[in-house]
Amino acid sequence: MKQLIFAPLILNEWKETRDTLQKYCRLVGAIRETLSKPLPRSLHTNLLLYRNGFTTSLIPKNEQSPDQLFEVIIDLIHRRLRIESNYREPLYIALTGQSLNALCDETCSLLIDIGIKPPLERPSFLEGARGQFDPGSVKAYWKAILSTNRVLKKIKRELGKDTGPVQLRVDSLTLSLAWYCKKVFSNSLSEQIEFGFSTGDEKFSDAHFFISSFPNGQTLKKIIPDEKRYRFTKDKSELILPYSEVSKVNNGEQELLVFFRSVLK
């Protein structure tokens, strides 16, 4: 099998592109959240992986036309927003770093064109500043997502049916897999363990992989108390593996698998 590639992601080199991408994902996530039927654990608020990027998944046009379906896709390969349906030709918007407000206007216009009432609350997407959307940075990020997704799918197969889909949380640009583990760790307060990839957050500013527990993050330390290879965040709620440590080794996939499996011992 072809070796996974974890291309370097240096925050100060792609932060503006990352922030722009997060805004675009938040816009598309709002479309899914508003027009989809509510799902358990609020899964309808996140985006799913598509072969070229992230998608809302198929959404019915309306209650009167349940067989007419559409989806909105952030295509990172071709750097464009796509609206595809089974009743009209595909529509495209090039992603060039345009402001969130501009993309919102363009997207709503195309949705109206295919008979969808714009679901977005415009005041939430009025930001008018243009951002960066560097092709090289987008390509490196997408390679990281594909590689991480392959590892998360292996973990999902090992865990079995008590898992959710691999998905993108648009509020934090985090790719994650949830394991509903209350039966496994019956003596702890941990009902859900999440494995994921973050581009950086308030707990750890650089790109990293993580394991976290919910609702009580402190129980993670009890589940894996003797772990010395990795680091916990200051509040002990997440176990962290810096992305840079995976990208610099020859077998990043194995390095990441060992990390995620540390909670399965």
C-alpha cells in the first residue's frame, strides 16, 4: 500500500489560508445544519469527507420534492465551491480568497437558481475582508486530511459499530472520529472518546493530533495514566501528538496509529 504523506503544516506560513478555509467551511456547515433533518449528537452540524473535499451530503430540495436532492461541496482539489444536484447541471464558484460576505452572496444566488430558499442568516456572514487562499497550503492541508482519514478509518474498524462518522467540525476545522465508549469504561465518567486532527487551537496552537474524553476530560488521565511518549494539555483534557512529529518520520501512519491506540490498551 502506498505510504501516507503528512506534508509539513507550519502555522505562520498558512494561518491566513487556514482562517479563510474555516470561514468557507462554516458557511457550508450552516447550510447543512439549517436544511438537514436533526441527527443524534448534532452530527448534522458538521461536514463529511468527499473525494475532493468536504460536503453537506445529499439534502432534499424541499418536502414537496423529496426525490430532488442537492449537496454543497468545498472542492479543495480544484479550489471551488460546487453545488450538485440530480435535477440541474452542476454550479461552481471559484474559491480565491473572496470575503465571507461575497461568498455568501454568490452561494445564495446559486441556491435560488436551483429552487432552494437561501437558509443563511446574512448577519452571521457579513465579514467583508478578503483573505488568502494559497494553492500550495490548501494542497498540503488536503494531503494531511486524506492521510489522517485513512488512519481514522482503521481505528473505526477496530472499534466496531459504537463510533460515529469521520467528520469535520466547522467551528474549529477539526477532523474527528467519536467513539461512544460508556460500556467499555463503565467505571469512569467518560461516555465518549474523540480521536482527531486539529490545525491548532487555544490549548495547543500548532497543528496536532489529539485524544479527548467527554463529558469529563479529566478521566482521560485515569484511562491512560502512565503514558510518557505524548503530552497532556495543561488541563489534562487532551492527549497531544504534534503534527510535526508525524510529518518528519518515514512511517507517519504507524506513528499515528500507535498514538490513537494508546487509549485502547
